[in-house]
Amino acid sequence: MKKYQGKGVYGAIAIGNISLFQKPETTVKRVHIEETDSEKARFEQAKAASLTQLQEIYDKALKEVGEANAAIFEIHQMMLDDDDYIESIYSIIESQSVNAEYAVAVTADNFGEMFSAMEDAYMQARAADVRDISNRIINNLMGAVSTEADASEKAIICACDLAPSETISLDKDKVLAFVTAHGSSNSHTAILARNMNIPAVIGAGDDFLSDIHEGCKAIVDGFTGEIWVDPDEKTCEAYLEKRRADEEKKRLLQELKGKENITLDGRKINIFANIESVSDIEKVLANDAGGIGLFRSEFLYLENSDFPTEDQQFTAYKKVLESMAGKKVIIRTLDIGADKQCDYFNLKKEENPALGYRAIRICLTRPEIFKTQLRALYRASVYGSLGIMFPMITSVSEVEQILAICDTVKAELRAEGIEYSEKIELGIMIETPAAAVISDMLAPLVDFFSVGTNDLTQYTIACDRQNPDIEPFVNTHHEAVLRLIEISAKNAHQHGAWIGICGELGADIELTERFLRMGIDELSVSPSFVLKVRNTVRNLDLSQ
């Protein structure tokens, strides 16, 4: 028996046999070609096959992990049709009279190095994407395929690393768990594993991969990141019991559907859900959330090749509000910039985009974009209970400008005879230390605060949450962050506003009691965490 340590990215237990995921062996050689036109035709055939495969992968991902997580495969399809990418391949084939495989491999290296050298984290991530799509084309040119798990039984899939397309292409019904030697907990593969509800551990190390063999027995603990290879009987029994307890806990959580979010001493709290697209509504309803505490509207922009029109946005917001049948829906205005880039915004390269031109700063300096979104939101407001919140606030003057623009939009709609609700709640996100510190000045201007703990943490402790190298230094329970939240809660209530948490910490049940004692009124979490948080709330006694 041997133990290995990685990082768990989805909490569950898997016990079974290992199956090694072998990537296809594709040694690309430079071959002199006389007929370059026929070689370009070979490339076009492989590209067409790749596009078809990616569409199938997208369709599968859409069903299994939702629209937002499937979007990566749409990006891959767009990259395959990128003019610069294709032009590079054609140029190498023609100028050097070489085979298509070689031209694609050189282009992948050149583009990959170019993206990797960029300082922007979003653009750096494109290096992996361009290599992924290029490998797909090369595999199609060479007729290579991946060796996957034995189709006859479920297995623990082990690999050096898994590309997103490889992860989603696996038959979910035949995968007990994922274990990779490398990778980041913020990678697309880790995110997909979480959304597929499959136990997963990343970063197990090269020793793990070299020590294991096909068919050996293993235990994967997605909670702790531990992997036991060839476990003894005592260890197996202990983990079988742990798995039974976990499954029983999940069964009990299902029994909480329809129950109130009320503590033992009678305090009620709202538990809402965070969503990224209209297609996530099904998950919200299935998990019995009391409303939507964060609808990330920027995905309407990320999924478009140009600015979404007022009518496009109105249709999406209306559908969400109608689907929630009168339950509160809080829509965040666009948060483009930093790690979320749209080419058609034509944003300049920045040395530190997380602290740069993003979110409300774009809206206030490009009011035509902002007003279009606000008009769509106000028009949709008559179809449900709408709250609008504004991200990346740092000053009173920003909020005053926002409120003035909202008044202008309402006046224009009235002049045009277009209906809107007078009961819209307006709120701001507390995700900068500046907003928390002056929350006593901000609270009188708005109806609510919503704490974005992801950004608040990175700005407070000066740790870039996109950088895996400093992950050991990121303390999500840092006392400074918690004190800033408490200050914000106190100031909100003193001025008649309510306060919620929509960041990752909202689902951290180790902090639920502390948040409630601070006076937090609402927790908004991923749909799958709603019942887990409800169970925690219902077992708290705040009178003690």
C-alpha cells in the first residue's frame, strides 16, 4: 500500500481499478512535399473533421456541464477558423514545401510561445487552447486516437494531465474518478470535473504516474486529495464507511427540499444561487434555491462576436425573471476586463488588468454600452422581482454617477411610453477594500450590498487568484477579509440596507455561523451547494 498526495477538486470518494489514459503517440516529422496544394487540401480536411468533433464535444458538454462551461469548445472552434492561424499554416506549407503536420506543429509552437509570453492571464491560457486544437488537427492528419478506459467497467482515469476536450469526451458513466499528475485547481479540466460531479484530484506528481500500472486497485479521496494505491483491507473498509456516510449525507440533503432556511433559534436567511447563463435556471430550480443572488451578465457579451443588442439582452433577462416566477433575481451589470476579455471591446493591454480598466470603469466611461444594458434590464423588470448590482465599486462618486444614469434611462423609457417596475432594488458589490472601508458612506445610496469574496480576498491579501504559483499563500479565511465583511454588514444595517455574500466563501460551511452572527442576510452559492448550506443553517443556534 502506498499513499500519494494531490489537491482535491471535487469532494467525493472513489474506489476501483486504475485505467491509464494514453495520449496518442504523434511524432511529427518534417517531410518535403512537391504538391503544396494537395497538402493544403489535407489540412482543410483535417480541420473540417476537427470542427465536427468539437461541435460534438460542445453538444455533449452543453448537456453535462451547462452552457457557460461548454463555451470553451466554441472558442476552440473559432480558433480553428482564425485567419492568422490558417495563414501561418498555409505560409509554412508553401514557402518550405513541407507536410501539413509539420506546418501545424510549428504554428502551434509559435502561437503557444507568443501567448505564453503575454502578461495577461487570460491570453496566457490561450497557449493551451491553441496547442489543444493543433494536436487535434495533427491527430486527424495522422489517424491517431487516444486510448481510454476499458468500456466494460468503471475505472479511475489517471493521466499526466487532461485537456478539457479529453475530459468531456470520456464516457461519464464509466469514470469513477480523475487523477492527474499535473494541473491546476483553476484549470478548465478541474472545473469540468466539479460540474460533472466526479471525484477528482490534480497534482499527484510524476512519481505517482510512474509507480502505478493498468488495473491496480486505488482509492481516491476528492475531499483531502489523497490517493491510496493497492490499499490494505483496513483502509478499504475505512473508506467504504466514509463513502457510505457521504452518500447518506447527500440523501439527507435531498430531503431538505422545500424546507425553510431557518436556524434553531428562529432566524431566517435567504439562500440564493449564482448562475452564468439562462440555461442554468434548471439547476437553480432543481436545487430549490430561494432566488438568484448573482446572474453574471457578462456571459451575454463573451458569447457574442459583437455587442449584444438591447433586445437580445432584454430577451435573456425576461426569460430568467419569468422562469423564477416572482422570486428575487439579482443581475450584475457587465464585468468585462481582467480575466474576461472580449475582442470587440478593443481593450488595451494592461500591466495589471485586475487593477485596471474593467467592470464599472468601462460602463462609466463608455455610457452607450452601459445605457443599452440598463434599458434592457429596466424593460425586463416588469416580468419579475429584479435587483441590479454594480461591480468593482471604490467610491461614492461612482455610485452617484450610476444612479444619475439610471434616472436618465428611466426618464427616456417614460418618454417612450415603455413600462418598467418601480420596485427594482439597486445594490453594489463589496469586492474592494475601499468599498468595505467606506461602506458607511455607500449604504445610504443603495438598497443592498453583495460581497464578492473572491476579488475582496485577492485585493486584501495581495494575491492574484489566477496565479497557481502563489496558491499556498492564499488564505481564504484571512481575518482581514472577515473583518471587512463584518464592517460592511454593520454599516449596511445601520443605514437600512441588507447584505449578502455571492463569492466562493458563501458556500464555505466552516464560516456560515460566523457570517450569520455578523448579520449577513443572504448567501448566494452555486446551485449544487444550496441544500448543503441550508442544512448547516438549520442546525445552528445563534442564541447561544
